[in-house]
Amino acid sequence: MLRVRQHGLFRLVVVVSLIFLARLCPTALAADSAPSYTLQGLVNGATQTPSALAPNTIATLYGTNLAFSTHTVTVGDLRGGLLPNTLGGVTVYVGGFAASLFYVSPTQINFLVPYELTAGTVNVAVARQGLAGPTLRVQLNATSPGLFQWKGNYAIASHLSGSLVGPDAPAKAGEIVVIYAVGLGRTNPDTNSGRVVSAAASIVALPQLLVTIAGNPVAAKDILYAGLAPGFAGLYQINLRMPQLLPPDPEIRISVAAQASAPRIRLAALPTVLAVD
């Protein structure tokens, strides 16, 4: 497996945190106000769009009265390498499991769909210090691919040095880059819900994985790894070799079987310059 280096991951943590943490300003709430939210406020944590979720997928729930105050998970919250199931007095129940939590605030919760679940319909509910909100019926698919993005609809990716791929440091033809994603499903070996993984674990659905750049499939031989990203919980990475022929900043999409990431997300890349005789 080809990994990004740890100092590069630090930069990626900062960028990803800006994307899926603290999108809405916290507001005060009364102690007797129950959590309030709807199905439309439950979104894929990367795409930020309502869609079916999947086991081991980072998800975001928007609403009101979700928590008394803002809490972001810290290293001190981990127990045995696992994210907490309760944060700031808030618990999210998904399919009968207490989900792992990244962040809670009065208006937003970021959580990890339990790995142990399977495709089907599950109940999702929030409890704040024992006071429960409504129960949502949510569709789970085996996978729910999504790409993290930052300014200009660029996919979050890194060079092998660990530095971010972006307009000031675009990918080049033939270069190996690392793409960051959510929702790619079960892995081999298995993991536990909320575990910050320390080693590679390839996705089980690798034969069904399709990556397209500028609409063209990336050859299977050029997908060097697709699986969990070490040092994270619920984050996947795809290590791939860039095509030899590239337009500027091509669209990149990933799909597993019938489930695909959002369109119009670009990968910063230098266009291929063809020699003229």
C-alpha cells in the first residue's frame, strides 16, 4: 500500500475538518427542548447531500436543540482506539447501535454509521441527556460513495509527499495520487465501528469499484489501493496512477456497483501537452 506521510495528513485533517465540522453557528436552547430534525437534514458527510447512507459512512445531521454546547472529539475522548458513542451528553442511535461521534453542537452532529449494519432500512434517533428526538426511517445501501471537496469544487487529494493536490500544486500525468472518500463499504480485514485504524484494509467491493477521470475509466492496474485510511475512522483512500492524457482539472467520480459520487467535482491536474511533429 502507498500511504501519504503523516505531516501531509495533518493538513488534510485541517481541510476535512473545515468541510464537515461546524457548518452552522450554535444557538442556545432551553433545557426541556427535545432534539428536532428531519430526514432532509441527514446527509452524506462528504457530499453534504441527502442520500442513502451505508455502513461505516461519515454522516451529518442538521437540526435544532441537538446538543447543549459544541464538542469536537479529541484524543482524550478515545477509548481503546475507538471514537466515543456519547459526546457532550448526546447519543445517536442507528439501527439499534449507538453510533460513533466526531462532533456535536446545537445545530449539527457528525457521526459514523455503525460498521456492523447491513443494507436495508434502519431507525435513526438522537438522544440528548435522555431526551429523545423523532425517529427517522433511513435507507442503508451497501455503499454510499462520496468525495470530500474544498474551494472550487476540487476533490481533496494528496501527492505521495503528503502535500495537497490543488490549483497551485496540480497532479500530473502518470503521477500516483491519493483520493479521499467516504462510503466505500466493508473491508478485508473487517474493522470495528468507530475504530481509528492503524493498518491497511482493502474494500471488499474492489472488483466493482470504478474511478473515472474526465469520463474515462481508470484501468484496474492503475488503482493501487482502495480501502481504509490509516489514522482515521470512517475515511477511505484510493491510491491511483493518473492517466497519461489529461485535460485541465478533469471531473473525477467514483462508483461502486450502482452507487456513484456526485458529479462536477474536479481534480486539479496539469493538462497533457502533446508533442507536435
